[in-house]
Amino acid sequence: MSDEQAQAAPEGAQAAGDWRESLPQQLRDAPYIREAKTADEAFAGIKGAAEYMGNSLRIPGPDAGAEAMQKFYERVMEKAPGLMRKPDTSDPESFDAILKALGKPDSADKYTLPEIDGYQIPDERIGRLKAIAHEAGLTADQAAKLYQTMLSDEANSQANQLGEHQAQMQQLRGEWGLAYESRMAAARKALEATKAPADVMAAFDNGSLAAEGIRWMYGLSQSLGAGEGGQVASQGSQSAPVMTPGEAAAQLEEIGRRIIGKRPADLAPGEYERLAKKRIDLMRLATAGG
């Protein structure tokens, strides 16, 4: 080794037997080589640095795409699975900051509730639902999923109730037959006579009052004298009054016992003809609910 090389080489290198002489000049001053006393020490330093670099996390730049960021997040969780700290619920401000980072809107009006076909929600209830979601710290997605389920269940329940109500009203119409309209009018008069609450009157008028309630109001109309009057007609009348199919069937059975198998001469003059005519009217009433 020349005097110039000996002067340029680090003191440690000369003491180690000048092991760097076999290396190119540009490597002699490289990290982990310049300060190493032996080749083994230099190689150990380089290996440790490589392992460190392999375990290091490089934060993606501002222009990194979603895929690069996702890989970065995955490596963070792989290297430090316990990195995410549990929120401090005793500190409302810091806890709220975490919730907002997860997706909680800044204000309740930022929520968008789902729309359910055929199911209308009053504006004041929408506002209340949004306020509850914001107070509970729900993210926008959480609130949407929660209310999608809740409102769908409500809509289905409402539809089932409507179907059941329509079936009950159809049964009532069949039960009353041709007397349906007159009995509905009598029930309405009973509501007026008893000064029923406005919401009950509205329910009757819009067709949402339960069939059982209408039956009860009709019965009340009879006791109040607001009914049709004279529902049960005498057999001697020339035509049967409006009555239910059940009432008509009962009178048909009675008339049948009086005239079937008999001749006009077996009854009082003209009675056979009157009962026969009434029987025809009763047959029409008895089948009106079918």
C-alpha cells in the first residue's frame, strides 16, 4: 500500500490489516464499511440495515392511490396489531373526534334516510330520527342501514294491518249485505249523537275505523233510536225491509214452515200470495252478502 493510500485509509482499517484494500475506492467510505474494523463487522452491519429496511414502513406520498394506501394500512396492522388505542369515553371531545373520523356527520341534517316505496314519514319524525342517530354517534352508513331495516319493518307491518282491516270490512259488508249502507249511516249518527272525538269521526269517514268498532256503534245507534227502525218486519208486510242476510235467512225459514207443502186454500185469503212475494224478497236479501 502506498504512503498516500495509508494516509487516506482510516486508522481502524490500518489496524485491521487494511482489509479494505481489495474494495473499490468508492466503497471504502460507504456506511458500515468505513467504520468497521473487520470485513465480518461490515457485513453484519449491512445485513442488519437490510433487515431493518425490510421491516420499515414507508408512508405513501400525497399522490398515492387507494391501492397503495390500503397496502400501507394492511402492513401497519400486520406490524403493529395493537396500534389502535381504545377511545377515551370520558373525554367527549376526543371521543367525538374519533367518531367523526369513522364517518359520523358534523350535524344531524347531514344524514340521508332511505326512502321506502309507499311509506311516507312525517318531516318532524325524520328530523327526530336524524337527531337520535347523531346523538348516538352513528356513521352515515350505520344510520342508513339501521333505518332501512326499521322503516321496512314498519312499512310491512302497516301493509299487513291494512290488509287485515280490508278483510274485516269485507266480512262486515258480507254480514250486513244490502243493509250495509243503512247501518253504516246509523253508526255515523250514533257517533254524532255521542259527540265522539274528532279523530274517531275522521277514522270512520276515511274508512280506517275497525269493523268491530263500527258494529259496536251500530248497536249503540239502536239503543239511542238512531238506527233504521223496524229492522224485524212482520210477516204480514208486503215487502221485507232492508236487513242482513242472516236476518233474512231466519225469516225465510219461518215463512218456509208456513207455506211449503201447503195450498193457498190452506191459509187465510191472500196470505199465501203475500208470504210467497215476501219470500222472494227475503231470498234476494239472504244472498246479498255472497
